[in-house]
Amino acid sequence: MINKNFKDNWLKILRFNTNREILEDPENVKEYFRIPLTPISINANLLYQFFELLYPKFINDQQHILDIILMDDDKKNMVQNLYLYETRKAGIHETVKSLPPNIIKIKSLEPENLDELFDKAQKAIIKEFNIQISSIRLFRKETIELVNNYCERIEEISVYEFLEHFLDLIQKLINQDLVYIYPEPIIIKFLRSSLVLLDKIQLQNLFKIIEEIIPEFDLSLLINASDVKIIIHLQKQLSKFKKSHLAIRFLTPPELNLNLNNLDIKENLNLIRRILKTEKVYYVNQNDIISFISDFFELAVPLKKENLLFLLQRALFGFRSFENHWDMVPRPKIYNTLIRFIIRLFGFNINLKKLSHWSIPYIIFNFIDFHFGLNSKILFIITDQEKSKIGRVSRNNIFKNLCNHIFLLKFEESSLKKIYTINKDELFSDKYELLYSIKEKVTKKYGYISAVIIFDKFLLQNIIKYFFFSDSKFLFYPWFKILKMFKNEKFFRIYPEFPFYKLIKKKRTITILKLLLPLLIDKHEF
Amino acid sequence: MNCETTFFMFTHSKSKKTEVVISKGNTPKESLLKGIEQLGGISKFISNDDNVFIKFNLNLPAGFPTNTNFDVLEALIISCKEAGANNIYLGSFPLRGIPLKIISDLLNMKNYFETLGGELIFLDNSDTLENKNINQDQLKKIKSESLSLLQINENEFFVPTIILNSNKFISVNQINVNPLFKLNLSLLNIYSIIPPRHQVIGKNAKENISNDQYKKNLISNILDVYEIKQPHLVINDLFYILEGAGPYIYKDSKIKRTNLMIIGDNAIAVDKVTLNTLNIEIESSELISQANNRNIDVPKLSNIKILGEKLEDIKTPIELCVSELEDIKTRSFSIHSGNICSGCFKQAYHLLNFMKTYMEKDLKYNIDNAFLIGENPPEPNKANNYFLFGDCAIKNTKNYKFRKIIIKSKKDLIQEAKKKILKESKSKKKPKIKEKQNKKILELPGCPPNFFNCLELIIKYFGKKNVPNLNLLTHINRLWIAGDLNNKLKIWEEL
């Protein structure tokens, strides 16, 4: 029996979806549901639009779905329950019919023969109901138990807790083969291969690391499409005790009494900024986002260099298309023509609209290939210098105590094949640990290590803050600050030091900037 | 040598086939250990208290597969130790102008081998060159102590004494494609036991381009060096092969996994089996065919006993390097080759591949370049810039049309207009034609030109702003190929 809260919410959604067509003004509906499996409440019509848009793109773009709930393997027929969703539009679940389980017989579940099972189910449903299903979703008995446990306190938990639990649920469902969808959607394929790549790394831990690195923010996002406009309000705040508080709200313009039919995007964004009182408001096109995410999920894992290169080129192209494919208010100073002109007089050409999206990925990957080779192992250590500031670290074993996370990345044939996580205690045994001895210890266990790279959390936070959130009042400051931090051993270290890093350390920041900017920015202003 | 020994060797070689093993494993280490085991175990090659010298590929301070796979070296060092070897030395001469000390520091090799129980030998004495107080006489003494002069077939070679004195000599060779010899065979790996300066082919040899005397002399030298000290164990590592463009990592390079290793005690036999495995005709290898003409033990393929995998089952065709420079397809470049010697071909191959890989933006900024190389290259069409690569191209194109540009004097438009208004007859004066020296020519002298000098000349010709990629790269290069250590290495080489 599925969790009551989950079931009630799901039935409400189905009811709304069935009746939506007869509603007079669905855009102004004041009904709210929870997004299934989340504590996030959302306007009913917006949820409908999400399903309409995302389900066909990422799961299945055909009509009618059959859910099969399975019992243990040793039964004569594993089928416990059958639920048929007749969908007039792909992805829009409207009615659900419980079917007698004996119309399909499954003696054992063989994941490699799901096509046969699908044919069998399709024939049975056509025979009984004259409906051609396009997809089957199989859930084991344990899946229901796991989902029930997960849903127990779902309405009460914070967004942070939800993300942690949700990623854990996904990992368990895939690793323990508790869910199958046939035909298998690209998103499941991607997740399955990514989990192999991540080895024993828990997704929830990975989320914690990423969350730690992202600085505080308060922003809203206007996602625009021809028929629908969605406003997402995102917040991250840190409490006095450095505890993270995340918030996410999905809104529609009518909910905020906004009329966004004005063609001036900046004006619309300013309006949202005023009402939601956020620091920044971004504008993005729905199709651009969907196409990028879709390309991301289509990435074959292990990640091949060519695919990553292409994706990075696309991401950089997106970044340089400011005021074309995306926009934001307040307008970052870096785009001010007069300021750029004055700075150019001093010999610095910073025009992010001329970012060399086509050449930067080549430069990066060629450097990596040359220095680390096509097969390599690189040890990444993330430290947290802040710990020493607030006196949480004992002077003994200081490096060990500052060290937050350790990863070993294994590249083979120019592809990222595996990411291992390494326990601190494996690396640090002596009081005064040198980088060389750390490398030696990892080498003994995993083979020759090409390099040990140490990033401090503060450096990573600053990179995101300045370059992704454009969070600076001064044009030059971020570039100088980041380069200076790279020179400082407290925030960045690489062992052995390869020539490019030696150059960064040896030369003045201005000289490095003068060397790098022509590589990052195209020369011609046409 | 007495008659009895000769008779024994004759009957022995006749009765016993040369053994070569083709081993396959899931990891390079597994392939290596399995192969050695199939040959009779490491103790067949290494005895108690042996001093072993392992010659591996060490070209540049770069990652795998530019250099030998360190995991393979690790497994081999441990095996030698287990067999009771007293000292395990490892070494190689890198490319010319690059001190071994710099590569060792960048790859952290010295410490790495020490922890395994081996010792990296600085064959170029670059570890002692760091000492600021060292003078020329001391340098000379160090060099004479570490290198021995040997004469083979009327040629003189300096060979590291430590290699000559070692009881056992092992070659561990990473198989990559090679522009001159199709593959980096173990014979080429063994050739770099002599200092890079002595690997250079003399000028008189290059003058006879039509029969490629350069390559002939190079092959002769390679075989001479092979005769000096033949390895006791030869490992051709083709677990991963760099194909397409090689032997260094370029844009067109691809890595191919075969899971194979070919091991034996005769370098030529191992090379022959390697060629065969990779579907390359043995007869097409000039190195092997020249070895046949010498008094070297060159076993026929039919006389090689192949252990492990069956040759027919594991044949793997690979994509070799281009044989024509025109096929490198470097952006904004049209290549015009005349008769080229192998020396110039090799350098131009590396330069063009380097530009294609690391100068993407520079080539986009500087379009329409003609690259002329060799004796009597074809006259290029009109181009923005002309690159003359090597002494031959510079010398032979002195009278080419592109050397001069023709400038027609501009019409005096005002005078023409006046005459039209006054309805005067048109002047019959022909526009003046002037011939000027074309300054858009970049000469890259040398026979063959030095790679790093070429880069410096290119940046000087175009200007820093027009070649941002190369500008950064030369700044980086200057850090490791133009320091005090490098200057001392040059002095050391000249002594």
C-alpha cells in the first residue's frame, strides 16, 4: 500500500489534469499541490505545464503507460498490481485504472529482456482494453517500501533535507535495480552510468559538497516560453552557525499580480526584482535550457573528451550571449561599454560578449592532455581554510584537519572513467604531511598519480561568486582576486608544479592577465 | 672466439627458435607479468646481484603515452627486485635541449622510482649541472666519467658507462605511431641511449636528398647503437597505442587499447612480431630490412616461436601517421612540398601538428599562409604569408615569383577628371609598374630547422598580439627550456 499522503496528492493531480480542459481560465487557477515526492508546493496549472513539457522530453513522448508492481521472485506470478494510465497528451496523467494482475504473467524479472516483457504487456492490454501502451514502469515490492519511508515526513522537511533524501532515494532505486522503465529514458541511462562512474560516492554527499561551495544567493529566474512564463525564486542563506538554508518557489506572473506582456525584458525583470526583493533577476529562454539539459543527459558516460568539449563550447556560447539568449538585472558593470573602453586604453580587452567559446575548451583540454596525458589519475583535495580562522583546527595535523574532501579521478583513453573518494585517514598518518608523501601513498594503492591538486573552498566559492553570479561592483577586481588566490598556496596548490602554473606563480598578476585575456576574448569586435 | 664456441652458437641458434610472447591482460601490469611468466619467469633474465639498467621512453615533460607507462615500469622494477637484482637503474636521453632534471622534477620521477627501489640515472648529468660553482673543467671530467667513447663500423658513439657496465639491459618501449618509421620500435628506443647531440645526422648526409641519405645514415646509426649493447629483455608495450598522429599527443592523436604486450629477448624479433600484430608489412620497415644486410641476428618470422596469444587472432590494424605533409590539414595553411629529406619532413610534421593542436586561435587570426618545404617546391598561389621551411626551401626559391611583389602606380584621378571635363584626349601614359621585395616571407633556416627556434621566429614575424596562443606557450617554454640549466646542458653537449 502506497503512502497515503503521496496517494492523496497524486489523485488530486490526476483530478486536476482530467478537468483542466473544461476550466475557463486555467492560468488563474488558485489550486496548489505538492510536486510528487517533494515538499515543494506549486500552482496546479504550473505543475500541469511542467509535466506537459518535461515528461515527453526526458521520459517518454508517447501516450498510455502501464505501471507494474512486482512481488518477490519465487512466486508463480510476480505481478501484484497493474495500473493503467490513459494519457491523452504524453506525460499528462489523467485517469488511473487498476487492472486484474493475472492478465500478465511474469515468473522472473530479467532486466536484459524487458523488450519481451513489454511486448507481452502490450498484447495483453490491447486484447483486454484495445489500448496500445507506449511504456511500462516496473516497481519492486521494496520500491514501494522505500518510497513510503521517504514520504513519511515529506511535507515537514526543508528543501535541503529533501534534496539530500531525494538523491539518496534515486541512488538506492537505481543501484538496487528497484525501478525499470521501458523504453529506458535517457535520463535513467545517464543516471545509471553516472553512478557507475561515481563508484561508492553517495549522491547526497556530492550534493553537500556542491552546496558548501556555492556562496549565499538570493535570485529569481524568469523562464520564458511562447505560451508560459515561470518565475523561480531561489535562496541560500547561512545561519550564524554556518547552517545552510535553501528555499525554492515556483511562481506564475498572475500569482504576483504581474503582467509580463511588455516586450522590454529589462523592465519585466526589474518588476520581478521589486516585488520579490531579490538581489538579481535572470531571464532565460525555456527552449535553450531544455536543449542544454537534454544534451547534458545525452552525454555518454564515461565522459568522453569530445563530448565534454562540445558541451563546454555550448555553455560558453550561452554565457557570451548576454542580452541575446539571456539577460539579468542589475546589468553587470563588466558589460558597460564606456568602462570597457577606458580599460582598453590600458591594454586590457574584457568583452565577455566576445568570449572565445570556440577556442577556450580546446586550450583547456590540450593543456590537460599534454601535461597529464591521455591516461592519468589526478588526486583532488578540497580544503577549508576557514576552519583555522574560527579556531576549530588543532595545530597538529593541520593539513589533515583542513582537508574536507578527497577525490581520485581516473582518466582512461581521454575519458573520465571513475571517481573514487578517499578517506582522510588513508592519506594522513604523520603529523606533518607533505604533498609528496600523500602522492606516494595514493600511488601505492592506485598506481602512478599524475598530479595532486588542492583547492580551497574559499577559492571555489569566489570563482562561482564572481564569474557565475557576476557579483562584483568593480570590473577588474574578480580577475585580480582569483589570479592572486591561485598564486597563494593557502588556496591552491599543485604537485608536481607544471610549467603553466609556474608561470602564474612567477609573473605579476597584470602580466598573466595580459597573457590570458587575448586567449579568452576574441580580438575582433565585429 | 674458438671453433668450439662458434660451433656451439651455430647449433644452438639453429636448434632453438627465438621466443617471443604476445600476452593479453586486463591491465598493463597484468599483461606484462603474464608475458614474463610465459617466457620462463623474471629469474630467467635477472640473476642475483645483477645490476639492471632499464631503458624507457622519456621524450618530454608530458603525460602518457608520450613517455612510457609508469605502472609498467613499477611492475618491472618490483619483479627485478624479487629476482634479486642488486641495483635497478632507469634512464633515457630526452629530446635535444631538454635537461632530464627538468622532466624528472615535473613528473616527480626521481622520488617515485626511489620509493619503488629503483634509481633514476641522469644520463645527461643534469643533476650536477644545477650546482652553480661547477666550472667547465669539472663538467668535462663528469662527462668523461659518465660517457664512454666506442667505435662501431667506423662511427664513434658516446654511450653512458653505466649502461655498458650493467649486467642486464632491459628495453621498455611504448608503441606509438612515428612519422619516419611508422612505429616507435624498440630499436628506436635503444637509440636514445646516446646523447641527443650525437643522434643528429651530419650535414653532408643531408645534401643528397634524392636518395634520402639522411634516413639511410640515421638507420645505420640506429643499428650501430643496437650492436653496442643488445638488450636482454625487450618489452614492446602496445596495451595502449597512440595512433593517427604521434609519437606525441596532438589534435589528431587517438589512443587505442589492444590489451597486448609483446616481450622477448631479441629486439628485432619483438619488433617484427609487433609490426605483424599491427598489420604492417615487415618488409616495409626500412629499419628491419637494413638490419638484414648487417651481421646482426635477425630471425625470420617463421623462425620465431610465438607464445601466448595467436598472431592470427589478435591482428589489430592501426591508423598510421600521414606520409604527406599536405594531409595534416592545418587550418589556414597550404603546403607545397618539393623533394624533402626525412629530417625536414619530421620537423615539419611536428611543427604543423603543433600549430594545428596548440595554435587554433592564431591560425584563425592569420589566414592564407603558404608553407614551402624541400628542394624545388611548387610555386604557391598568392598568399598573405610565405613560410620557407629549411635551408633547401630558402635556397631554391630565390627566383620564385612570390619573392617579389608588383606594384602598379596609382592613377592620378584628379588629372583624369580634369581632362574629362576639358574633353582632352586621354593620356597614353601607362601606369608605372614597380617591383618590390616581398616582405611577407618568414624564413625558418636550418637543416632541419630547430623546432623551438621556429616558434620564436614565428612569434617575432607575426607579433605577440596576433598569435596569443603561441605567445603564452613561448612564455611557458622559456621557463623550462631556456634557463641556466639549459645553457649548461648546451655547454655539456659541446664538450
